[in-house]
Amino acid sequence: MSEINLIWTPTAWSEYVSWQVEDKKTLKRINELIKDIERNGLRKGKGKPEPLRYYPAWSRRIDEKNRLVYNADEAGNLILFSCKGHYQDK
């Protein structure tokens, strides 16, 4: 099985880097969710995957307050939109 390419939006990358300093436990959870997406696809696995209503993307729970928002493009790349906060907060 080939590895999926990750494409980080500037917002998602900035949030990911901030977790490296702020909270290693949350960073570890984000990495676990990304690996789970690579193994199981967009729609099933850890973090209660669910489609967003008004945006063509999916989300998974990092913790009670934060969500990983993502989708895949036609080439199969995993696009990461956000990993801090809740999409309804934005």
C-alpha cells in the first residue's frame, strides 16, 4: 500500500506547529487520526468521522474542543484544513 501525500493548508500547518509547542498529547492524537485516515479512509475509524454540512470536507474529534478537518482530492492526496478549534467556532 502506498503512502498518502499530506497537503497542509497554511492555517492547518500553523495550527499543527502550535500544537508542537502547546500540547504534545494533542499533537500525538492528531498524528494518530492522520494515520487512521491513511489506513481506513475518510469515512470510518477513530474520532467519529462525520461529513461537514456546508463544506465539502470531513471532521474527526481530536478532543472535546478541537477537530481535525480534512478531505481528499482526485489524486488521493489528504488535504488538511484545520486541527485547532471547532469548525462551528470559525
